[in-house]
Amino acid sequence: MRPDFLRTYALSPENPHGLEGSDMFDALNVNKLGVTLNMKHPRGVELAKRLAFEWADAVSENFAPKAMRGFGMDYGSLAAERHDLVMISACLQGQTGPHRNYPGFGSQGAALSGFNFLTGWPDREPVGPFATITDSLAPRFVAAGLAAALLFRRRTGRGVYIDLSQVEAAVWSLSPWMLAYHLDGSAFMRNGNDDTSGRALVHGAVRCAGDDRWVAVAAWDDDDVERLTKVAGDDLTAWCSTRSPLEVAESLQAAGVEAVPVQDFGDAHDDPQLASRGHFVRMSHPFLGEGDYERNGFRLSNGDGAYRRSAPTLGRDNAFVLGDILGLSEAEQEQLAADGVLD
């Protein structure tokens, strides 16, 4: 498959989280081709290699290192047959080091990189960020790395191998905290909604009218505090408690105070700013039905970046990939299916 690193989540008012079961696969694989290859079968590996050698612009994978070596599709093996190969590996802890073969997931990556230590309340256990933070951060680095590598090959004719560790990418994302520790040994820990830098005079989430509704407010200097007081009085909590998050945010923003509603996924789905940019695209899936798909956050001047179809079902594009791309006849495809190569 050609890699597609646009991270999406299928959301709807009926399913505001959009992260359950098959929905998540569907949300993360929009526009992709899907082919089923049994990598325990020699012919399955052979077909995967043909795609890498004859068709793909690049190879991307995030197995633990031993998996690709077991397939004979590690960089050394593939580059021996395609010298201009561009490949990126993005497993949890990279291709080297004593923990390289640990097949962990994003929740462990969040803990290992320090995110869990920073997220939560100081008198309670670490809660960690929502979902799998390293699985969400790493693809951004992967996309940038692949773009640079493909440009390098275009200019030089040489291939590139990129070894990306999800944990290291996450640690890099916490550079301000790492720098503070390096400079003076400060080990900031989870502190609720307080400003760990100590610069803000007011900083936090304040409860508003409604069930579990909040607004985030920040005042950085005396002038900010004065503007905040003119609008909300001396008791910000009481003032917010009778108003909606949007009403509070708009009133404070008009006065020059930083404030935004704390939105849940349902709010994001109905957000007028996102709607004006066409952030959600309505499409239909053959089994899951209609749903709204989240587009990437950027727009291109020479393309609409539109989604054309939902994620593939198992084997949906076998005929196209094997026939149109690899040139196999229908009889050959039928034989592959009979032999279990497409299981």
C-alpha cells in the first residue's frame, strides 16, 4: 500500500467518540487500498516484496524489529535488491538498544516517554493522556521523514533508511520539560490544570452551567487579571456557573482575556469553525453505514485533499492490486486464493 499518514477519527452525534471496534480501523484508513497477503506463506512474502520493488514509492512499517527480519523484509534484505529504496521503521523503541524487541503499544509509550508523569492531579495516580499518544505523535514524524527522504532520493538517486522510535519522538515532544531538568534539575510532575511554568496569574478550567461543562481561562499579567475582573467580578467560579462555556469564552475573549470552551467530541463535531473548513466529510462504509470522517488539519493550494472512499474491507482491492498493479491473471489470483496466500 502507499502510506497515508492522515490521522482520522469517525465521529457523529450518535457516536461522539468514534473509537470503538471496527470504526477506528475505518477512520484511520480512509482512501487506502486493501490487500490480504498471508505473510506466513512464501508467496505472500514474494508478493509483498514485488509491491516494494516494482510499485511503492516507499516502505513503511512499525513492527518490532524481529518481525520484518522474519519476513526477509528488513531494510538490509530489501535494499540489497532495490538500491534506491526509501524505508522507514517506526516501532515503539526503535531498531537498536536493549528494549528494541519489546512489542509495546501507545499506552506503554506514553508512560515510558514521561507523558503519564505530567498528566493528572498531584495527589492521585498518573492517568496519562487520552488514547495512545505515541501512536498519534509518531506518524507526524514519519510523514515529515518520508517526505524528506523522497526528496533526497529525487535529488541524489540514493535510498534512505529511517529508524524512528515512537518513545523518542514522544520524549522530543516534551522538550521544554526535558530542558528544564537539564538546566536546573526541575522535574515537573502532574499538577492538574495549574501552569507548571509559574508565569500565569490565573490558569485552569472553570466549571460552567450544564453537566460537566467547562471553560479554560488564562491570565498572564496584572492587566489580564484586571480585564478578567471587570467582566467576571471577584468570583470567576460563581460567574461561570450560570453561563455556558461558549458564552463565558466569547465574553472574556471580547475583553482581551484568553478563554476557550473545553469541548468534547460532540462539540468538535458541531464546531462552526471546523464546519466552515469542511473538516468532516460524509461517506458510507459497506458494513458500518454512513459516518463523518475527520480530514487532516491542513489545506493545499493545488488540491482539495478530499477523501474518495472509506477504509477497505478485508481483501476489497485484491483484484486491483494483484491484477492491475502486479499484472497477475485471474487464473493466477484464483490459484493464490486456493493455496491460502490471500488468507
